[in-house]
Amino acid sequence: MVAELRARGVSDVDDSPLARALYSTDASLYRILPQVVVRPREADELDAVLDAARVTQTPITMRGAGTSIAGNAVGPGIVVDTRRHLDRVLEIDPEARTARVQPGVVHADLQRAAAPHGLRFGPDPSTHPRCTIGGMIGNNACGSRALGYGRTVDNVVALDAAFGPGAGSRADVEAGLARVVDGHLGHVRTTFGRFGRQVSGYSLEHLLPERGRSLDRLLAGSEGTLALIREATVRLVEDPADPQLVVLGYPSMIEAADAVPALLAATVGQEDAAMTACEGLDARIVELVRAKGNAVPDLPPGAGWLFVELVGPDARALVGRVVAESGALGHRHVGSAAEATALWRIREDGAGLAARSLKTPAYSGWEDAAVPPERLGAWLRDFDGLLRDHDLDGVPYGHFADGCVHVRIDFPFAPGDAGSSRVFRDFLTACALKLREHGGSLSGEHGDGRARSELMPLMYDAESLRLFAAVKAVCDPTNLLNPGNIVDPDPLDEALRPVRERLPITPLLRLPHDGGSLGDAVHRCTGVGKCVAPRTTGVMCPSYLATHEEKDSTRGRARVLQEAVTGGLPGGLADPAVTDALDLCLACKGCASDCPTGVDMATYKAEALHQKHDVQGVRRPRSHHLLGRLPRWADLAAPVAPLANALTRLGPVARIARATAGIDQRRSIPAFARRTLRRSAPPVTGTPDVWIWADSFSDHFFPGNGHAAIEFLEARGLTARVVPADACCGLTLISTGQLDAARTLMRRTVERLRPYVASGVPVIGLEPSCLATLRSDAEELVGEMPDVLTFAELVTRLDLELPDLTGVEVVAQPHCHHHAVLGWAADQALLEKAGATVTRVAGCCGLAGNFGMEQGHYDVSVAVAETHLLPAVRSHPDAVVLADGMSCRVQLDDLADVPTLHLAELFASRVR
């Protein structure tokens, strides 16, 4: 297959075990290993792919961002990833209000291109930061604002499409489809297009003569089974100014659904205002956000809410009418744009959050059924009864004004037990039968795929199914385009990923949030793909932002680890595919907070390295031994720090030292402190008001952090002293997977810190990565987490007087672990309260401990720094650069030659 493709000029072709593992699944429950992955560089290569498929009789599956939840973006033949290269906005025509795009254009990038003209693409799925326009067309995606702007199909102007081998020209296809429909006009008119979210099957209403026989609109929602999209022209709409958000609270989601018809009636016929969104959100999803330590804006009383968005000149006036007709327990008119953004972000993360909102993992499968909006409350009551009948639970939410409900359900899948899928089949079948009573659609926007195509006979009659088959025969006569979906479907319980048998792996880490199971931990990833957004305001995933390669995303790594723990890779966790996938993981922990399902790749990487080197016996690289034991070498160097520093400044010695340690020659070697923090701090006499834990980095490299903390606290009338015990957290051992040694060291550190913590005197840590290790990895290694505070948390808790930072401009680079584990909100609040103007840098600095130091990582490390940090520093040349973490400070010193301060140093500098 590879030879056939390359012979036709397709260059980016990959049939490696790594690539096949990466593309074996999407955001659904299905796992199908492809033969080969193709990432076409030009649209013409799609024709070459079609020709190679024709010659070899190999099926083709198109894939955008891989966020499909029905299994319609996985296949056994050629998987075509359009996102990697076919990602250009070709033209924006402001007068015609259209955009011409390649299929791999990310929705958010199209919005950015249209925004300068005051325009936007109307539909906006929750995955809009990463989903592609081609994928939206394939699934007829809708999103929260389809109520106001229509579905994707309503915004398709024209498609440049390539049909299946043997279909003939576009004119041939159009003529063939006309013949199919003209023999059944009455049936098509009465069966299809009955309500807006009837997405299941093929939307044959678009082929009616009175609707213009639009082949392009038929293709929207055909899930890649009828044609490949080379290019699309889509409609743009005016981007409304000053949208108004009203949140309405109800006792439950069912009562919220009951209110929808009245809200729709209250906003119909308004000339200068309109409702563009009416979304349902369950309280359990909101509570999960709070449990992760994230702030949630105030919400009115209730266990379920409707988010109602109103636009237009009279939108504010319409708010009162909506509230009056709502029947809600309470309401809130959200006046802050920042709060509105935060609330919409919770709704956008719904799929990932819902997957972890129950006692056991919840799954897609019955994900986006829709009914006419007036039937929504009745349908949810019946649906709730079906859940109880099958001893299941789920968290409903979704596009309530469109009658479309999303839900994740706790199906009792058991690894290695194919029979455990029986409940899945029985429940989906019962739901389809009940849905038919409500005149509903199996899919309301995500397509039928492998999850629902088999159920089509329960929704459509025999004549409709024959029409589907006839349409498929016209457009794809050889059945090579995404077979197994819609027509002649595969069984809905075939190729389910959750029931695959797992290898017997005993992790050293406790993995308490996943019952001690590494398999359960890596299967947290459901594929929603927040980590593959080309831009981010968080940290996840820095290496993907630098390379845009699937293997370097959190999702990609999770998929490869899933293959490793289920026997899909012959070498297990020592397989070269795992090594390749984990190589550029910075262990930043950004995913631990930014991933809606709580994937913690830094932890999984540490365990995988331990299993590979210490369990399976693969020899460790030299850098693990040298960089992984940096605190030990620092202890040895401390008595002769000036001499050690002098030697490492000598060119030949430095080159040899870097080569020996596996450090890139372009890196500087951090200087050891002339005197450690513990040796240079004031002596301990009596019990102080605050204890300062001397982590290895503050002790040996940046003791000024500790001295500044002491100075500031003493200026506020407190006595602060440094814990005299040598208490290293073992971070560098953990990041290199030397977990046996890390556990021994962590146990000793916890024991040494215990009496200080137990004394009731606050204990603070100054290096974010080390403190985060105490707050997360300590639980994984020894089951105990010492209560040690950040400097900002202490200042906040004691309500200490702040220095005057009025007029001070601060560019702050929170350490990744600070962002992900500790939280940086307290730091930002103190800076702003003190009067500083704060620019918080998103993303990672790119050094990330030993990662950016190691040979082979320098270029990616620099590229990561260029995504956020370095541009922010350059654009604020007069700002104070705040960076608490040693990695961030070393990176800035190496790449930007700018001075940096710890928060304690900044505060202390203003009280002298």
C-alpha cells in the first residue's frame, strides 16, 4: 500500500506501528488499526489516494481532528489526516460573506481569519478550538449556536468533492441521485427533514427539486461515505456585538428541558433581538470543575441550568421577558465578559468532564440523540427510566433548544470480557425503540458511525434504507469510502476499545485516582482532543504546540500507551513506539489540570520509564543517571562550589561535562550557589513563625529566593527560618522514571518534614516543581502529602501587608507545575491587589527540568519557548519578568538574557 501511494506522488505516508496506534481510534469507543496513515500536502493528493485505493481495493477513512464520538473517523485501510497539511484558509470574501477553505482548517482559525471583517462561521461545536471544517461537514456538526446560525449543512455554499472509484463525473452523480429520489418524491418529502436535528442517515431532503437538488448539502453529514472533500466554500455571518448571557436554574435537567418551549416562544418574532443559544448543563459537571480547584462564576440555585444567549440591539430588553417566561428557581444575568467566557468553557469541556463525573468512568455511544424541542422533557423522563432499568447512570447536557442531548453513561465494560458489552447493546437498542416513539433522531449532530448505524432500521423504514443504499451505490459504487458506516453497517459492539484484554502490569506508583491500575489511568483519555488545539491559553500540550504532530500530543501519547498495555505493541511499554511517543513529553503536568478527563502524562511517563528500565531491564541512557541525580551531585559539589563553577566555565571542560551528562552543547550549565540556603540562612533559635523548606533547587542554585522570603516576612514582623534537614523531594528521579530510588527518598523527606508540618507552624516551599512534587507525587509514591504552602498562599492566609507595586509592569511565567498542581490564582491576586499590571504568560517555558537540557531536545525546547514566553518578554521590554521556577529562569537566561525574579524577591525588593 505504501508503495502504491508513493508511486502516485503522496509523500507523507506512514505505516509504522506508532502511526497506526495513533490513528487506531478517535473520540469514540472503537479501536480499528489502519493499514496506513496518509497526510496529504495538497488537495490533488486526495485523487492519488483514491486511485491507489481503487487499484488495491483498500478502504479510505477521512479524519479531521479525530474528535468524532461515533467511530466514524477510524477504519481498517487508509486513514487520511487532512489537519496536518490541508489547513489553509484560501479566501475570505467579505462582500459575498463566504470563506473558501481546505478541509483541515481548524474552526477557530477560520474564525480568526473572518473576525477582522466583522464576520464568523456560524456553527461552533464545543471542540471549536481544534475541530476542522472538513470534519464538521462530514458529521454535519452544529454546536451551541446552531439555534441562531444553523447547522453546518445550512452554511455550506459549495464543495469540491471527489467521489468513489467508478462513480463518474459530478454530473453523472447528480443525474444518478436525481433518478433515485424522483422515484420516491412523496416518501422523501414526508420522511426527511422533519425537524432541525434529524441528522441520522443521509439527508435526502436536499435532493428534492424544490430544494434545488443540492448535492453539496447532501454530502454534509454523510460521514465520508459518499465523497472526499478537497475544498469547501462556506457561508459567513455577522459576528454580533455585546451578546447577553442569562443563566436560569432548575431543580433538575428534566425541569430545564420542560422550560425550553416557553423560552423559544418568548423569543420568536423579535425583530431586533434573537436567541442564538440555549444550552443545558448539569450540576454534576460544574461540581467536577470545582473539585479540580477551578473557579466557577456564581450560578443561580438549582441542579440544572440553561445558558441562554441573546443578541441584537434589543437583547438586553429581551432578558426580562426570557426570565419572566422561564419558570426558573432563579436567574443570573452575567454582566462580565470574563465570567461568561468561563461559563461557556465549562460547557465546552462537557464531554470530557462528563466522562469523569460518576463513580466509575462514563462513556460515549448513546451520545447526541435529538427530538423535536417540544418533546424534550418527555424524552428525558423516558431516558432517565431507561437508565434505571439497565442499572446505569449518566449526566445529560447539551443543545436543549434544539432538542439535542449529550450524555456519558457508565456502561459496565470489563477489560478482557467481550460479554460485558451486552448491556451496551441492550441499552442502545432500547433507547432507539423509545426514541422512535418521540419522533427523534439517533444522531443530532455527530453522525451515526459505528455506534448507531446498525440501529438505523429502528428509526427508518425499509424504503428509506433502500434509498440510502441506492445513494451509496451512485456515489461510491465500490464501497471503499468509510465502509461499515450508515449503509451495510458493522455491529455496534464490534471493535470496542474498553473490552480489550490488558497485560498484567503492576505499577510502582499508587495511582489512587484509578484504583491502582495503569490501564485505567491511560484509558482516562477519551480522545476529546483539547490537547491538539493549535493555540492554547493554558499549558497543555507544549510539545504539540511546537511540532503539531499527533504523537506529541497528550492524546497521542495516551493512545500509544493504551496500545502498549493491551498488547497492541509487541514490546509493551518498552516498545519503540512508546519511546517515540514519550520522547518529547516535557512532563510538565499541564494535562493534569487542562485535560477535562484529568490525564496526567507526566505520571504515566514516569511509570512507563520505570517499567521499561527497571522491570523489563532495558538499559537506561546515561542522562538518566547524571541529570536524574542532580540533587546528589549538587550536595557533593556544595563544599567546592566556586571551583566547580570555575571549571564548568572553561570551554573544554564544559564541553566534556555536557557530553558526559548527555546535555546539549548549546546549553549553559547552571552555576551552583557559593553557599547553600541552609548554610547561609540565619540560625534556628526557638520556634519561628514560618518554616521555609529548602528544596534542592532553592538550596543549591537559587538561595536568594529563601533570603528574600525571610526578609519580606521579617519586615512584616514575622520570624522565618529554614528547615535545617536535608529533604529532597526526588523530582529528577521521578521525571526519569527511577521510582524505586524516588520512593525511598520521598519517604525520608516526608518523615523529615512531618514534625515541622505537625507543629502547626506554616511551612512554605519556594521552588514550584519541588512543592508540586510534594503535593502530587508524594501521594503516588508513599501515600502521604505534607501540607506545605506556596509563598503566595502564606501571604494570603496571614493577610500580610503587601508592598506597593503601583506602576510596576509584570510579565509572569508561572511554572507548569505551579499552574497544574498548586494553582497560580493566589499569586496573580496578590500582584494585582498590590497594584501591578500583570501579563500572565500561557504555556510552558520549554526547559522543563532535564527535558530541555538533554541532547536531541534543544530545538523543540526553543520552539516551545517561542509559542508564548519569548514573544511576551520581547513585547514588554521594560517589565519585571517574574519566574519562580528554576527551569523558567534558566531558559530565560539562556535564550533571552533577561533578569528574572521570584515573587518573594519582587516583594522583598519593595520593602527595603
